[in-house]
Amino acid sequence: MIELKGITYRSETDVILSNITFSVNEKEKVVLLGINGVGKSSLLKILNGLIFPQEGIYLYKGEMLDENKLKNKSFNRKFRKEVVMLFQNPDVMLFNPTVYDEIAFGLRQFDFSDIDDRVKYWADIFGITKYLDKSPFDLSGGEKQKVCLASILAIEPEVLLLDEPTSNLDPKTTGWLIDFLNDLNLTMIITTHNFSIAGELAERTIVLGENHKILYDGKVETFLKDKNLLIEANLVHIHKHRHNNIIHTHYHIHDWD
């Protein structure tokens, strides 16, 4: 469904992604791991057609996707409905006066006929019905995240790109979201810093190294058991800590969310 071949993306001063090659099958779920700054969010934006690489090829359903392709109104409309992205900071996605209007916005853009029913359905799913008449900007970070998820899922996408979806959620809501995402029959690519939930979100992980290349592509469980790979990815660190009044030093994995 998704295939990247030799994708390289640079800013004016730095390489953000280097020679990225992988494919994702329809309905497959993949966790994207790596320390801050290795290009995880930029990779999601490329997959969402928001930025474009200087080198390489991006194929979506066998069609090459680039800036010129998205200028085709018919293709752009189809792609925007099928491939959606949840940003780590929900504030960048919110712009409507009420929660109702946020959820209804995409439905209106894509000419759904049963807008009111769909808004109420997704508000109920995410437990935000009581906020429908409120401004989304008055909600907590977790509530905003729910509004954004409801708004993109309401249009029935096929590919869901999630950038740190649990970063604004409490533990109880995080558990609910993991179960909810596992029940969705969609293609998903999810970035997270939280190792404790990585294996619950997907069986496969793609790990970006500090050289902005793919360091590992395989089973989450295998990666998390490989100390050498974790060290190479800089996803573990050494510090002193105490056990029964004995201070010693060894490698630690920490969840950063």
C-alpha cells in the first residue's frame, strides 16, 4: 500500500532523513521509534504529502506521490480523505469555533450526508459529547487530542498516521486508546517514545538511527531485547542508582512520555 524508495529529505542546513526504504502493507500496523531529532515526524509528514523529499520515490497504492501529483484536484481529494495524520500537538489542528464544528469540518468537505449522526457517533466514542458546543481551545490537552482523532476518523480514512498519540493522555485513557487502535482495521504508522506500549500498538517497528537512516526493521519484541541495537539507537543510557543501599551503574530503558 505504501512504499518508500531511497527517500532523502534535507532542511537548509541538515539532513533530516537519509535513504529511507521500506514498504507497509494494507491493514498493517507499524511503530516508528527513535530519539528526538532523527526525523520521525518529518517522515510522517512526507507520508501525509505535507512535505516532499529531495530524493527518492514515494508510492501510494502503486502511484508515485509528489507535489505535482497532488496538484491534481481529483487525486488530492481522494488522497486527503484516505490518508490522515494526528499531530503530536493538537493545537495545530484546531481552528473551528466549537468541538461539533471540528468533527463536522472534514465531513462537510467530503460531502457526507449524515453529518449530524456521524458527529454524535464519534463524540460518543471518544467521550466528548458534553463538549460539542464548547470551544476546543478551552479543553485539556487530552480532550483536544480526542477531538482531533474524532475529526479525522469521522471521514473513514484508510491510513492513519499518529505522531505520539499518547503524549497528552493519562494512563487510563492511554490504555483505552491502545485497545481502540488495535480494534481499528486500518493501516497505521505510529511514533512513540513509550517503550512499554510499543509492542501493544504493533508487532513491527522501524527504528531510525542518529544518522537519520533506518537502523532496524522487524519485530518490536526482538528489538527491545537487543541491548546492542538499543545502545546504537541511543535509546538506553547509563546512570547510577541504588539497590538496597548499594549504588551501581547499568543501562536503563526509560519511557519518556
